[in-house]
Amino acid sequence: MDTLYHLLKEAAARFPSGAALQGDREESGRAALTRPELCARAASLARALLDGGVKPGEAVALLSPNRPEWAVGYFAVALAGAVLVPLDVNLKEGELLNVLRRSGARALLTDGAERERGAALLAQLGGGRPHLRIDEPPAGSPPRPEELPGASRREEDLALVSFSSGTTGVPKGVMLSHKNIVSNVRSVMHPFPCGPGDVFLSVLPLHHMFESTGGLLVPIATGATVHYLPSLNPRVLAETMRREGVSVCLMVPALLRLMHRRILGAAYSAGGMKGLLFRILFPLSLALAKAGVRAGGVLFPQVRRALSPRLRYLVSGGAALDPEVGWDLLALGVEVIQGYGLTETAPITHANRPGRGNRIGTVGPPIPGVEARIDPVPGGAPGEGEVWIRGPNVMQGYFGNPELTAEALAEGWFRTGDIGRVDGEGYLTLCGRAKNVIVLESGKNVYPEEVEEELGKGALWKEACVIGRRAGRAEEVFAVVVVDPEAPLPREERARREEVEKAVRRLCAGLADYKRVSGVYLWPGEALPRTTTLKHKREEIKEALRRAPGFGPGDF
């Protein structure tokens, strides 16, 4: 049976010893849970939910940062037969209230850090909803999990509703069944080698499906250990990777780009014989990697040792990874596996395989049990089109929104809104988001992600975002950049902008003429607005530009 109850029960039986989840807390030291302990703690919390009046099929919200006990809350809701609504701890009060009201949450689970905020939220909601802690040891003996309502839930029953974050309007809730989630876990387990002895490091937020499926459920099901950080401080992260012997870590491209810059920056700034050797050996290793020969681990063993002596691979998802970053890290002996998916697909649909099955620049072929097709779009290049997905992982629909569900689902296929192309062996290359596409007067489509990939190579700015600026009835390509304060640029604003524009033009020279940037804006802040998975908030950037000097409401 593909239910969360059966997944946890099987994992506890197969791997009864050894830590499943562990982490260091600044206030209480190390916490660790074996799979049987996780099962018992979740069962006790499930009983408390039921005693508090929660009925099977009702929604229970979970508000907590990443920690071992987050999984206690996750499985407690499943064992109670209820529906989980994971919340983003970075949301503001109004946003959280909006999701709680929209979901009809009957109870709230928090840890100690979110206890006061949780109580304030429930006070505004009213109705005497239970508020329980995930990090408090249970009193008394736990109930037998098989006696709880979750044991009799069916595969097609609703397990989780994931709401879009950062909105005070109508949040979009993705409805995922037990089968959606568990079938995805089982499909991902086959192409990815991991098991007892592996240590996953959790750095992405657990309320996102990428981390909760790939970084929590997969290691629980395969016998691996997940380690949680007390903070995302770069020094703490680096020390933890080495100390805990981390072998796998899920990341987003922004984190990998930062790692890439730091490693290469330190290597190229080294003087003497060490610096000279790197300048000779790195291009050689890169050429060998692209020819199918992996010499990075032999030529640069210190890189892997500095990250983690037991590191096997890093997994990239959530956005497109710059191929240059993937190749450079591979040349240094660090393999990055890129995959693809969406919340609506629970979430993974495609993934490269470690070793020879890893084709950098693509997101890999479909995982077992998942089908993909390309649906042509007007203005698209030959072979390109919208990616459609079909499989047991495709969502049930959008919560309370049958119209949006009907738009997204067509005869069992989910229309992703992403544009891509597939090669003869089924490997998918993504071009961009359909909703982000810039439509030029010529009718041609420009995908911002492709231009951003080139701008990401710039040395004068920390980050760049490409959007469409209205030009009559069409649009033109426009870039927003955050200048690096240490970059060698003139102080005078006009001269600074001219230097940045020259650098942008140089980087875009390798693109087709119609894809080149026609205008640049220097963002006044230290960073562009991003989501918790570090994607640019394009609409928020556009809204800020409409209010900026020199622009108007009709420009973006």
C-alpha cells in the first residue's frame, strides 16, 4: 500500500536501529530519533490530536523550522488520518492567517520556537483549536500505530495540501494524496543510490515538497540519516558537513553558485606553486570531464575533503542550474545531480543519475512510472514546447479551485507551465517558464532564465534578474542587477550604469540578437527579493520598478 502509514511502518521494521533524524539545537544540545522512536512519538501526538477533537480528513497545520521533530508532526497528522498543511516560518502574520483560514485548519502544531506566534495566530482565529508541541516528549505509553485512523486510510485519500507562500490574496493549495507522495518516494529510491551509512544534510525548508520528499521521506525509507543544522551560517554549515560525514545534500542553484564562486575564488587567488598548478590542472580536468573521464577527485582531493570526506553527490532542484557550475564542480571532483519537478507532481518527475547517467545541462529522463511529453507553443523554437506530465504522482487538483484545476489537468496530464525540449533518449532540457516568457514584437519568445544564465557569469554584480519591459504592444528584454560593492566601478551613477551596460552587452554577445538585453536597471538594495527556495520574485521586482524614477505603471 502506498500510504504514509505503510511507508513509516516498513522503514521502522527494516531499519530499527541507528538514527533516522538528528540535529544540534543551541538551547538543548543534540536530539536524535530512530525510526521506531519516530513512529512512537508520532503515534502519541496523533492520539493527542484525536483527543483534541481532530477528525480524519480534517486539516492540521504545522509551523516549525527544520528540526528532527518536524517529522514527528508530519507523521502524527498522517497517523491521525488528518491532512497536513505545512507552513513557511518566514511568512508574516497576515499570510499565515490567510492560509490557516483558507485551509480550515482544525489544529496547529508548533515547536518551542514558534509556540508564542502559534498561540497568537490561534487567538485571532478563535474556535478553541488545539495547539500542540512537536518537540515535547509524550506522557505515557504510545498507542499502537495500527490502531489509529491513519492505518486504514486509502492510497487515494488526501494527505497534504501545500499552499503557495507570500500572498495575502487567495493562496493556491496543491492537493496531494498518499499515493502521490509515496509513489514518488518509491520511484526516486531506484535511480539514486543511498541507504544505511549515508548522511543527508537538510538545508532547504521542509515545508517545500522537494525537501520533505527528497530530503526526509527518501532517507527514512532507505535507512539513511538526516542531520539538521542549528543555523544556516556558512561556517556552521561547512563545519557540520565535515564533522558529520555528510554524503548527500539537496540544494538550490543559488547555493551551488555560491559554493562554486568560493571554491574557485580561493583557488585562483592562491599564489606560488599551488596557484600555478591549479591554473594548469583545472582546465585539463574540465576537458577530461567533458570527454567522459572524471579526474577531479584524483587531481583535487582537497576540495572534497574540505566539503566532506564522505561526500557522494549534491542534488540540485527548484530552479535551473547553470551548466558551467555543474561542469566546474565535476572537474573539481564534486558531482551535482540535477532533477526537475513541481509541487503539483509531489514533486520529482525527472532526474539525472549519478555517474555516466548524469548529463549536465539537462534535468535527466523521467523517473520510473512517470511519463512526459512536449506540447508545442506558438512562437516556440522547433522541438520546444510546454512540458506535460502524467503519472501516479500528479496532484488531485487545487484546493477549492475547480476552474484552476481544469486549466492545469487535461485527460490525466498536468500542464507544468515550463518550456523544454527532449532528446532521443528522453533527457529533458528546460528553457524557462511559460508565464515568465518575454514576447517580442517579432513574435519570438525569450525565456529569461536563458539570459540570466549568461548574466550569471558577470563579475560586476552579485545577481541579475531578467524581465520583460513593455514596448508598445510587445515587450523587450530588460535586466535588473545588484552591483557588487567591491567591483571596480566609478562612483558616479551614470558612469557606473554605463560600465555595467557594457559588461551586459559583452556577456549577451553569444546569444541570438533578439535575446539580448536592451535596458539595465541598477537595483538600489543589497539583494533582489527571493522566495524561500531562492527564486526571484519577479512580480515584486516589477512592482518596485513601476514606482522607481524614470518608469511608470505601464512599463512592466
